[in-house]
Amino acid sequence: MKGLKNMLLEEQGRLEAIIAKVQNEKQNLPDGRLRVSVDKGYIRYYHCLDSERAEAYIRRDEMELAKGLAQKGYNEKVLKLAEKRREQICMILADYDDREIENCYYEEHMAKRRLIQPVESTWEERLENWLKGTYEGKPFLDDTKAIYTEKGERVRSKSEKILADYFYHHDIAYKYECPLILKGFGRIYPDFTFLSKKTGQEIYWEHDGMMDQADYARQAIRKIEAYEKNGIFPGERLILTFETEQTTLNSDLIAAQVERYL
């Protein structure tokens, strides 16, 4: 499964946070356990102290004690389960790799690889086939300033050139202004489209460079909402960067976005 290791790491982090929270609460909870008795619809709570093998009826004005005992019992069950699942995840992570099946092919001698048909297409094959797909980008107007990337590709702004050159120098394959249909909005041309190695899905990068201009900002927001209505959310399959006259494109932010999503 693509990206399973990251999912397991996220779940491990969630479980560790739960374990830490439960263990931290433990010191503030009362000793003993809670027993509940229901007779003719009437609920009674009892405080049981295992050391004394005795129990005491909890009065209405002692309900904070009942709450603490109930919380303690619940927390103990959660702690036991969370620790069990964390141990299982650690065992899987110890020798798991998302590309382990694919790596079986690359571990073979080059001479053998020529004779082998992999059970699954390799990442290089999937990326190559994706890049082969032809498309018609958004046309340039005659009076538009010609800006070219180091790859020799024409783009619409200096900021797009900065982004494209960064991808080019870091060997990150992309499609520039590859058309995409968003239901309820129509055809758009995302600035950059990538194929995710982790998920196999396309990821889109939109750079909005004039967010201090009201009309431009309104249109940008409409487009972001259209992405979301089509199940493409920022932080998942949509990367967003912004600029104004006072705030320019930050190279550190580009690197951080690339590291996180690409």
C-alpha cells in the first residue's frame, strides 16, 4: 500500500500522545475501582478498594469520586489497548518499507532485470507514462511578456519561473498548466501538476501572486473552494503559495512545501 509507512508513523504518534495523556492523568485519579448496581431502574455507585476487599456506597454529594473512578477504569482500558497497538505498529515498522516489493526487482542483477517482468510497474515506469501524456496548455496572449525557465519552458511570471527552476534543479517532474476540470467551476490550468510517489495521485500547486488586489483575491478564493468541492484539499493534494507587493515568494517555504508533499 502506497504511503502505509507514513500512516503507521502518524498512528504511532497518535497512540503515544494518548498514552502520555492517560499516564499523566493517572496521578490525579482516586485509588480503587467503581462498581455499578442497577435495581428497578435506580443506579447505585460503590467505591471498591481491592486491598481491603470492601466497598462503600457513594452518596450523591460524592459524585466527583464516582466520576474519578469511572474515568480511571476507562483510562486503564484505553492505556492497555493503546500500548498493545503501539507495540504492534513498532514491530511492523521495524522491517517494513513502502517500496519493498518494488525493491525486489532492483535488488536483482542488471542482467537478470532485463529478463524479468515486475509484478507491479516501477515508480520510474509510472512516472514516465504519466509524463508521456500529452495535453494542451493555456495559450499565451500576444502581448504577454515572454519569460522562460532554465528548462526552456515558457511561464507567465517571475515567481512561476522561480518555482519551475527549483523543481528542475531538484529533479521533480511536473506538468505546467495541465488542464483540469472542476465540477461546478469548469476548466482550470493549475500552475504545476505532480504525480505523488507516495499515493500515486496527482498533486496541484497553485501560486497566487497578487493577493492584495481585491478582484484577483476573490477569484483565487473561488478557485480554492472549487478544488475543495471536488475533494482536493489544501495540505493533501493542493499546495498553495501566495504573494503580495509587500510579501514575495519565500525560497525556504518552497523547500518546506516540497519536502512535505513532493
